[in-house]
Amino acid sequence: MRSSEQSSRFVQELVLYAASAALSCLVLFAGLRHLGPNRAASQKAQQQKKEIAKRLGRPLVSTTPYEVRPSLLSSSPAPIHTRHPI
């Protein structure tokens, strides 16, 4: 009887700790995102990108600084070689 009580109590505490950790992570991520020092600047930049895309009549393409859009590659004057000469 005691071992079943101990195991059920252990499982109950384990579930409680897991729920507490999940809630803590959620609050931490939401708080950091909301209170980030560059939040206002990021929102302003995103709004400006949307306005420019609307004025140019182009869709707003979300890329990172390391991504290159294929349309930018096709307008290059020199061909792009991907294989090294042997």
C-alpha cells in the first residue's frame, strides 16, 4: 500500500513540476518578446517595409539577411558558376 501511495505522489509531483516549468517558460518567452529593447524599432521597420511593398505593388517577402532571392540572382550580368574547374 505504501509503495503505491509513494509512486502516485511521485507522479503527481512530477506532473506538477512539468506544468510549472512549462508555464514558467511561456511567461519568460512572452515577457522577453514583449519587453525586448528593439521591439518598437522592429515594428516600425516592419511597417515601413509593408508600406514600400504596397507602393511598389510587390508582395512583402520575408527573408533573413543571409537569404538571397532568386529574382536578384537572375538580373546579374555575369553568369554564376557553381562548379569549380577541374
